[in-house]
Amino acid sequence: MTAPATPASSAAPATSAAAAPALARDARWRGWELATLAALPIAWLALPQQALLLNEIAILALFALSLDLVLGYAGIVSLGHAAFFGLGAYTAALVAKHLTPDPWLGMAAAVALSALLGFLTSFLILRGSDLTRLMVTLGVALVLYELANQMDWLTGGADGLQGVTIGALWTPFGRFEFDLAGRVAFGYAAFLLLACLLFMRRIVHSPFGFSLQALRDNALRAESIGVFVQARLVAAYTIGAAIAGVAGALLAQTSGFASLDVFDFHRSAEVLLVLVIGGTGYLYGGLYGAIAFKLLHDLVSAWTPQYWNFWLGAFLVVLVLVGRDRLVRPWTWRPGR
């Protein structure tokens, strides 16, 4: 006699129960992770003279974190991620100039509008090949760039949005005014970066995060086992757009200025370089890549201002040819290793 078939409704809970220990092991905190997160407040305390540079690193790391969810985990290639970064920057600046100088309200508005744009444009990337997605995402960024350029009565056009005044930052520890040294700005950026890292860690170590990696590796196979591919792509793209809006709003709020530069193609290309350095599909790749990219940019441009792009390009070529792991472990270059 043949054994009775197991109902699908009872098989699904059994599968979930079997996967739960593996998910728990994967989500377990490691010592180096805690050290990485602890380095953010330590840097704020120990490096007050470098607050402006650290603020730039935190903003770039947030931007790279948002793209990593879209590209590294969901497998959606994008050349126009600056669209959400720029929208967040202009939203925060316009809220501060015309509505309220409160940075928290400006940040909330920037996140909401960036997430809405991500949700609406996510349906454009559900069909077609990677090349189609590249062109669509690039097209969205170019459209927003031109809109910001033409609507100069609102955005300031080519001159940028000037006269932006950001109010004091209210926290449970007191009221902090943004200073020229950048300490409050970096503290604000470090807090948001830490919050987004914890939020992203929760996502990538959840069943949703593992399903994203499954459809990235093979969308057809993921769909055949019951993964709703389109809904997950829309969700990942929307969340990535929201985090990019956080990064853009931070740039506008900590600099008090927003210009067409935030929509420019070089923003999207730069964050791709950061992920090449730090690694895609790796939670902390954006953070490590942003640190390496900004330090390399700062050091090389101080050494040779005219040719820093050449040396940065040479570093990227070596990184791709040699490999990230072998580059940091040169003793493995010998044959047989």
C-alpha cells in the first residue's frame, strides 16, 4: 500500500519549523559585528576633528546600504539610484525652507516621498532583462534631474536651493544646534546609519531576506517553489528607495543646500564603486566600502589633486583582477593557495 499523501497545509508548517534553527543560527550576533556597530559612537567621541569627513562616510554608507538591498540581495541592477537620493535631499530642504526647520519632520517627509517613488517605479522594473532595468532606472533619474532643472521657481534650478535653515536637533539627551565642526551632524548621521543597519540586519536574516537571495540566484526556480517574486521585488525596491531618501535628506540637512548634483549620474556610479570595493550581498559591504572609498579619495586627492581619478581607477582594476579576499591577504597569492 502506498502511504497517504501529506497535505500541503501540514507540510508548510513542518518546513518552517525545520528552517527555524538555521535562521536562528544565521541571525546570531558575531563579535566583529558588535565591534563594527560600536565603532560609530566611539568615532564620534574619539575623532571630533574628523567629524565632517566621518559625516560624509556615514551618508555614503547609507546610500550604499540602500543599493545593496536592491542589487546585492534582490538582484535588481540600477544605474539611477540617485533618483531616490536626490528626491530625499530636495524634500528635506524644501520642508526646512517652506514648512518647518525641524530635521526629524523633514527626514520623515523625505523617507515617505522616496518610498512612494520607489513603489511607483518598481513596477517598471518587474519585466525585461537586466539591460532594460538599467535603462529604466537611469531614465527615472534623468527625468527627475530635468524636472528639478526646469522647476527653478521651486528648486532653484542650476543655482540650487539656497537659504535652507535647519533647526536644532531634539533628542532625549537634549537640544543640539548644528555646528560648523560637524559633530552634531555626524552624531545625527551615525544614529540613522546605526538604525538602518539594525533594520537591514533584521530584513536580511529573516525569511523575506532569504527569499530575496533565492530569487536573485534563480527567479524561475524561486517562483516554481511558491515564492511570490514580483511582490518581493516591489518590497525590496521600495525599502531601498526609502533608505536612499534617508541618505539624501542627511546630505541636505547637514550641508544646508540641495542642488542638481544630487540627481547626477556620478552619484549612482559612485555608490556602485563603493559596493564593488565593499562587496554586494553583504550587509556591511556598503559601510566598509564607503570607508575605503572616502579615505582613498581623501588621501589620493591630497597627494595628487589632478590625477586622483587615475589612481582610484587603477585601484579598482587591481581589486577586480586580484579579488577582494586575496588583496587583503597577500600571502595567498602564491600558487596552490
